[in-house]
Amino acid sequence: MLRVLCLLRPWRPLRARGCASDGAAGGSEIQVRALAGPDQGITEILMNRPSARNALGNVFVSELLETLAQLREDRQVRVLLFRSGVKGVFCAGADLKEREQMSEAEVGVFVQRLRGLMNDIGGTQRLPRCLGVALAKELIFTGRRLSGTEAHVLGLVNHAVAQNEEGDAAYQRARALAQEILPQAPIAVRLGKVAIDRGTELIHLSTSTLPSSHSSHTESRTKLGTGIQMDELNMVTAPGRGQIQTQIKDNGTTLTPQKGGHCIWDGH
């Protein structure tokens, strides 16, 4: 049974430093609260940009980066949960409308900031490693939307849960998972995360047959960062068609698990 949510303090906004799109919405787009009682150590980040379906814009990213920088120094934070304050939406991906108003140089800076926020930009590189090349191409080329059940079957999300009357089934499952992680040894969890992240960074071993004079195969190791940089280059240098391509990448990777995190889909 899930424990009752107890709050150490209410949602509190963090100020974003000056951004081009600042002032569009009245309140803060990123808010934080820490849980108390038996859930002490769990902190929640609320994404609240209803006008753009929580799309990643300048203000949103600035506030989130500032929030994460502060939480990174807080040793009381053991587990971090992301949740949406916008009904029916988690995050719509990159804000393409805002991107249209940026110069090429501004786009480059923004993409770099996104990388600082999440090292998972580069769906064309990560999706094949999760699903295989053929299926990854199919999803990216078609921009197909997957149901929660389909995503779970493919392994793109860890859990799929039936929606409840309150509409927060995914959050409740995520909090239950956080409660499982909370009592585990913090150093062991931290080192395990580092080992997994660094191990997966070594990637995708591909073997190719050499000329007949060679009796063995060679292994080609490609750094994941190289492929991600290619995705970034597409976003920066293709302001016309690139917007469509980026949208397709977003559609194809919406449910891709984030680095060091868990994905849970509520089936809607």
C-alpha cells in the first residue's frame, strides 16, 4: 500500500536568470518540494508550463538547470521525481516555435544547454541501441506514436499502469519505486549508477567481415557522444527541414528512458 504523501514544505519556485522568453507566463515554470516523514529524502520537481505543454524553452531550461544545480549540492536528496503540473502532458520535447525565432548561433547555444540538462539528446543514436537498427529506423522515419502498453512491450518504459480516478497513476507508481530505492545504501546506489552509465557509454560493438586474407572480425567502437553531436549539428544547421526532422526525432524518442532514470507511462 502506498504511504500518504507528506510535505516538508510547499511547492517553491526558483528564479530563472534572464532569458529571451522570460515573462510569458505568470509563475515559475519549475517548482520543487521535498517530502517528509518516511519519504524524507525524496524530492519532487514539478514542470509547469501549460501554455506550451511543458516544451523545453529558454526559461524552462534555465530554471531547471538552476534547480538541478542546487539539488546536486543537497546531500539530503536521495531520489528525485519529475512530475507534470499540466494535465495529460509530461513534456512535449523541444520548443520548436521558440526555436524558429532564434538565430543560428542562439540555437547552437541552446542545444549545448540542453545537453547540460540531459545527456540523452540524440535519439537516432540511443534508440537503435535500445530496440535495434531496423525498428529504430521504422519509428524515427514514421514518427509513430506508441501507446503505453506498446512502449512497455518494447522495453521503452519500465512500467505501464492503468489510470486511476485521480489521474496520477504514473506518479503513484513512480513514488512507490522511489520508496523502494530510498532505504538502499546511498554510496552503493551512486556507484552503481556511475558504473552503468559509463559502461553503456562504450556502446555498440559492430562487427564487420574483413577481406578473405583475414580470418577474424574486427570490432568497431563508436563513442555515443559522436553520434549525439551529429544530431546536434542537424538541429543547428538545418533551420528549414531540420525543424521537421527534429520533430520526428522527438516523436520517435518521447518514451526513451532518460539517463539514470525511470520511465512510467499511465496508458493515456
